[in-house]
Amino acid sequence: MQPSSRYVTCAGREIHVTEWGSHNRSTVIAWHGLARTGRDMDELAAHLSHGFRVICPDTLGRGFSQWSPDPGNEYQLSAYARQAADLFDALDVDQAHWVGTSMGGAIGLVCAAGMFQPQFKGRIKSLLLNDSAPSIADAAVARIRAYAGNPPAFDTMAQLEAFFRQVYKPYGWLSEAQWRRLTETSTRRLPDGRVTPHYDPAMVRQFTDHPRDYDLWEHWDAIRIPVMCLRGAESDLVLREATEEMLRRGPGALGLARVVEVAGCGHAPALNVPEQLDLVASFIAQHEAPG
């Protein structure tokens, strides 16, 4: 099954979306990580598209979505939540399951809590956080800022792929074809002909202009839907102390949350191998209403 590509206006900005299984009634939103694109979700979307409509956005400033003309205000979770609310409406999504990697998980978390966008209450049926938590390690944020805020440029695609293989080694195993697709779907060419990662470097202003943007315990405590957190066993971003706290409060205290550690991965599991795909699919199926 091949995806379709479309563009929608969300909070006044053009957002690119890859959509799979458009004929299906039930919907999954699959949202990528900080410096990535919606094409990271290809394997998961293909896996789920036999029974679900799967919508994979490029976040503002990433991939084929518009870059923000107001980066200090629009590269933050509250603005992403506004765009997500408009995305639901533009694509006629009443309810959806949400799968989010890293930043994509944080966006889903604040949407599910409904504190930024109250209209989300009842519209997210389940939330899967892929190496994402209500608090993240400062040292890992510094590491991510170091490479994401100053994206390198290379003369050749082969050099850029080698860079991606090093930076994203914590994703775990990827096939040769998957590494090639990751490179080709997250590359833009500069005016001088060199190639660089396909995002707006100003998006890292989220960390400088909004340094507490990922302190989300208040939002976590407001969630009342099923949540599963996949933690990369070697993750330096989501620490075990954070996932243990998740189980003690919010949906965890109500028995609605669980944590699964994914062996052989750091930040963040690529959601590209059968074991990971089956974990996600079984969680969603468990919380999909009959019929």
C-alpha cells in the first residue's frame, strides 16, 4: 500500500501530511521526533494501514511543512498543539490513537491532557510514547541541541548518510534500505549545492526560548486515557527515574499506564522491526472499540 501526500493549513501555517489507509474508519496519528520527518513512520504506518487510517505529519519547520516566520513563538508545544487541533478538524478526524516519538510523544501528551487545547478532551483514545516522558534528561537535551542546532552540510549524499548513521545509531537496527530512505526523506539541498538535514535550524529555539517546555508533569497528571511508554533500554533522554514516576502518578496511579523497555535501542526505537511494530499494534488494538 502506497501513501498519499497532501498539504493542509493548520493555525495559519501549511503542514505536510503523509496518509496511509485512507479508506479505513479508525485513525492513528503517528508523529515524529524533534529533527525528523513524518516519513520516519513509514514502517509503522504500512503495518497499521490494513486496519487504520494513519496520518503522519511533518511538524512545522520540518520536512515539507512550512518554516515558521515567528520561531520564538511557534516552535513550542502549545503552538504544535494548536496545529494538531486544526489538523484533526482539517482531515475530519473525530477521534484517534496517538503514537509519538520523542517530541511527537510530548505533543500527544499535551494534546491528551487538554490543558492547551480543551477541545482534545475525548478525542485521543490512547497514547503511545516512544522514548518520551513528562521529564527528560538535561544532558541528553544538550547533546541533541549540539547537533540539531547547527546542522552540518556535506558535498555528497553518502557523506550525509554516514552522518545520520552515527547520530541515529541509538535507533537500533535499520536495514541498508531503511538507512538510505531515512537519508533521502530528510535531506534538502542548499544554494551552494551541498546537502543538509531537512529542517529549520531555528526550531531548537524551543529549548532556549522555552526552557521548561518539556516539564510536563502537570499535563501527565491530567491524563485519563490508556498510555504505554516504550523506553529505549539505553536511552539517555528518558531515564528510569522518570518512567518509575510515571507509574506512580497521573494515569499510572489509575492503572492506565505501562512501561516497556526496548532492548538494543537508546533514543529512540525506530519502530521498524516486527517486535516493535507488534507492540504498538497490539496496544492500539486493545484500546480500539469493537466495530
